[in-house]
Amino acid sequence: MLPGEDTFGQGTEAYPGVNAHIHQYLFCLRPDPNIDGVENTVFQVDARPAADAVGTPGNCYGNGFYADKTMLATAGTSISDSDALKSRTWDVANTNKRNSYSHKSVSYKLVSRGAPPLLPKANRLAWKRADFARPTIHVTKYHDDRTHPADRHVPQSSGVPSEGLPAWIAADPDPQKTTSPYAGGAHVAAPAT
């Protein structure tokens, strides 16, 4: 920073001439979870209030709520954002295997809490480079050759065209549905601050 330079609220002078910029971290994960085998399916899970009327067996005192699970059936329909108002999470599950105690599908939960969406302005360079982080999560069928979901060289990329998640989804947005559309794993991207 120059002496007396204004950061316009986008940073703090941490030492004379040193601006500690306010910034956003972007994480991109490429998990291959294999939850008790390769037949894995991803579900979006939202907390919802019970629809039953107060005083009924399903909501006796009016404080009933449940976890509403929606299968993310195709890559084209699996793009999703975090939603704190619904306590949204995602379960990667093997629906063919049951936990011996809960009697539900064995699964692993992905959690994204308190992170804003991608903050750079649309169509600017940082926004173009981070197309993988515009939604909180993408889920695609695992392929060994898809090794760079955030693109090969994010800091050097022009962002056009993407060689990562958006390109993979555009190439095969709605593959033939199976009982386990994400067999072998998933690709996940998530912005965080």
C-alpha cells in the first residue's frame, strides 16, 4: 500500500505499507469414496418441518421435523448450493448395503456450512476461472481421466472454455439413469471464506 492509501473496506493495513486483503478461499475436492463398494448414490438432504397437523400422531406437539432426501439422479440435475435455512447436507450412500444398527444405507455425509457463494462479479476474470465454485456442489460419475475438476491451471486460466466440471457436465448432463448413477465416486466443489 502507499502511505494513506484507501482499501475501500476490502482490506486492513496490517503493517505500514502492507494490506491484508479480505479474500475468499475456494476448495475443490475430487473424492472417490467407495462407500462399502462402488455402487454409490448421492442424496441432497434438507431439514423440513413435519406437514402433519399439531396434535396428530405424526406431529403431536407441533415440533416435528425430518430429513428430506432427494437423489441427485444425473450430472445435469446435481448442481446444488448450500442452504443454511434448510441445514442442507449431501449423503454419498451405498443403497445396497445397510448399517446393522440404523438399518439405513451406509453413507458418508458432506457438509458445507456458513460459506457465501462465489463473491467476484459475474464475467470478470476471477469469476470465469472459478466456474467450478459458482454452485456449492456438482456431482458427476467418476472417470479416471477426469483429474482436474477445477480445470488444469486455475490461476493461469482465462476461464474460457472450462476444462473441468462445467465441461464434463455439458458433455454428458443426463447419462442413462441407473440405480447408482455415481458408481465409483463423485466430484465435489465448494467455495468457502
